[in-house]
Amino acid sequence: MAAITPRAERIIELTGLAPGKRYVDIGCGTAAYAHLLAARAGLDSPPLCIDLAANGPGPIDAVAWPEHLPLASASVDVLTCLYFIRRFDDDVVHGLGGEIARVLAPGGAALMLEVAPMKNPLLDRLHRKLLSPGCAEVDLRGWGRMAALLTECGFDAIDLVNIGPFLLPPVPRLGVLARRAPGPSQASPDGPT
């Protein structure tokens, strides 16, 4: 994963991943990239890795449905969900968005990355075929559709972010950063009171 997603520092910067933060990765696959991010950010403890099944290629800490995360409300500072959403229909993605909003602590951030759809029908079909192993159906969403699905989930901000293309193959991807506002004790001293 580090070879095809080389922008670990950008992900750390966008999410604010830093020592003392509680970090969760959903749809972790091998969990190697989540552990790489945690190590590069200097976290003292490894990330909590959640996936759909326990028989995947890597170590996971919990098995859960996307719309029923086994986490306490406001218990996560940073959450990543990398190349996982394409497996689900819009109802499940909306449910996952609601769960992510529920578990993010004040000031928390969630980064969701996915392969973006293509305007060229031939390339779009090729990408969907390449991404289909392990998926009943592949649903690639653009920014408008993702923003619409996440708008009523309870986030304080939803931003389109650029992580850059894959190295090989150079396919476009969608980056969505969803955030919760800082709590009163986390507000900037220069901000409104």
C-alpha cells in the first residue's frame, strides 16, 4: 500500500495524526499502511484496525459492519477509510458516514480515499473491472455524490482534498476529509469566545 499510496506525510498532515491521538482504520486490508501512518506520526500505540471479516490478509482488531462500528461515541481523534467505500451501496455509505460522525471526538478528522469514476466510459469500465475482485459490485463515486451522502451525517465540515494520483497505474482518486469542530477547551485562543 505504501508503494501505491506514497503520500503518508500528506495524510498525516490532513488528519492531524500525532502522538496522543486515538487512531482507527476501517477496511484495513493488511493493516500495514495504517501501522505505517501510526509509526510515521510517532504514535505510542498501534491503530485500531476494523474490517468486515477476520480472514483477511492482515491482522485486525475488530470485525464490524460499516454502519455499526463497535466504538464509543466521540472516542476517535483520527479515522482513515482507504479504498473501502466502493464495495457498498449508497445506504451503507450514508450509514458509515453517520457512524464516523458519531465516533469522532471534537476536533477529530476522518479521511476517506477511493478511486474516482472516469468520464471516459471505456476507462471507467476497465477501472471497475480491475477493482472488482472481492466486491459483489463496484460503485465509484465522485465528489458530488460523496458530499451528498455525507452532508446530513453530523460532520461540521466536509472537504474535497487532493492526495494526488496513484503512482501505478495513474488513476484518479477521490479524497474526502470530514471533520468535527473542536470542543470549547480545544478552541483557538484567537477565535471567538
